[in-house]
Amino acid sequence: MKNIFFILLGAAIYSFGFVHFNIQNELGEGGFAGITLILYFIFHWDPALMNLLLNIPLFFIGWKLLGRKVFLYTIIGTVAVSVFLKIFLIYEIQINLQDDLFLAALFAGVFVGVGLGIIFRFGGTTGGVDILARLAQKYIGWSMGKTMFLFDACVIMLSWLTFLDHRSMMYTLVAVFVGARVIDFVQEGAYAGRGALIISNSQEEIASRIAVEMDRGITILRGYGHFTKEEREVLYCVVARNEIVRLKNIINSVDPHAFVSLMEVHDVMGEGFTLDEEKQPIG
């Protein structure tokens, strides 16, 4: 029920942005959503209905690929998008941004990105290109990313040839780029920590000080130096972004010559981040 609730929420956010920023400002979009826009602006066909009609054949083709659970979530997501599109088209709020298409493109990208990101994060899809990409991966060997990129590029190009002028075309690309980045951000999680790999001759002292002074756990990995041909212990720990300076100061005070590699870490789960010392959820 939690997943279904958030899929519905994501569909509502996506549909609101699609109607009030893409349609109102005549901006294009990639994927099947872009096709519904072409049909809307050229033939005035209802995008809510077209979204369903375009996806129904793919449901019959791709249901075995998705699995029962994902298939159910895909149907819920697709139907929910069509329902919310219809609602927002009937009860439309006029947000006039024709004189500032850059702002319209940013909001289009953010709303579409947040909506789809929530849907994807909770196991759903909106059908369309996602199913085609899975089919291409299975029968042609193409990666899903390659198929989705090619399909989106073709749809945007077709939009340019039909209803988009040069100016709107460029703002459409801005919206699609922003949307893609926001989808990644929502899926990966707003939390951004840092993972640290530490190689030092004083690993015990460094590990002890991190544990005591920062209350962070440390994992000792077994490594092998290619140049020295010696086995070494490698420390690994995850810290919050605002703890990086403290971590560096501890390492530098113990061993200024230590080798330290920091990397982005998203969606950290476990004690100290999502669980407390009693293994209970934090917050």
C-alpha cells in the first residue's frame, strides 16, 4: 500500500507539471509523453486517452518481462497518469509563462523529474519506452539506456518537425535534461554522504580515533599492493558530508602520508544513518 500510494503521488506530480508547463507553454517531451503532445497539438487528441491507448498494446507484449509485481505497478502508474492528466486538463490552472520559457522549462523538468523519480523509486513505471527498452535488451542486446535515448531523440526530433519552433525546441531540451537529472536525484536519495578508503601504516590508531571521536563504524578490508607485492589493510567508512573535514583532520594528525580516496555515497542504510544503536529506525 505504501508503494501504491507513492506511485499515485508521483503520477499526480508528473501530470500536474505535464499539463501546466509542457502543454500550456507548448514544450515537447521525450518518450510516449512526447508522442501524446504531438497528437494533441496537431490533431487535438486527448493526451490522457492517448497515453492509455499507446500503452495497452505494450502491456500485452511486455507483461512476461516485467513480472507480476512490476506489471501491476506499471498498470497502476500508467492508469494513474491518465486519470490525473484528465483531472488537470478539466480543472486547469492558468500559469502564464509564455514570456519566460526558460522558467517554464525548468519547472517542467522538475515536476516531471520528481514525479517519475518517485514512481521509479517505489517500483513502478509508466509503461511506454521502459517496456520497449526491456524488449530491445532481451531480443536485440541493446542497453536500456541506449534504447531510451534513441527513442527520446526521435520523438523530440519529430516534435520539432511538427509543432515546435526552434526556440521551443531548445527549451524542450533544457526541460528533458533537468528532468533526467531530477529523476536520478530522487531515485538515489537526497542524502549525500562520503565513503572513504584509507590506506596507512597506522590503520589501528586511525580506526580507533574515528570510532571514538566520530562514532562511526569502520570496516577493515584486505588489500594487496601491486607495486609493493605486500598485503595491506584498507579502512572503509561512511561519513556525513559535514563530517569530511573532521575525518581528514583525524587522518592527517595520525598519518599525514596516508592515502585517502573519497567517493559519493547515496541512500545509506544501516546503523548510524537509518538505524540507531538498538537497530530501530531513526525518526
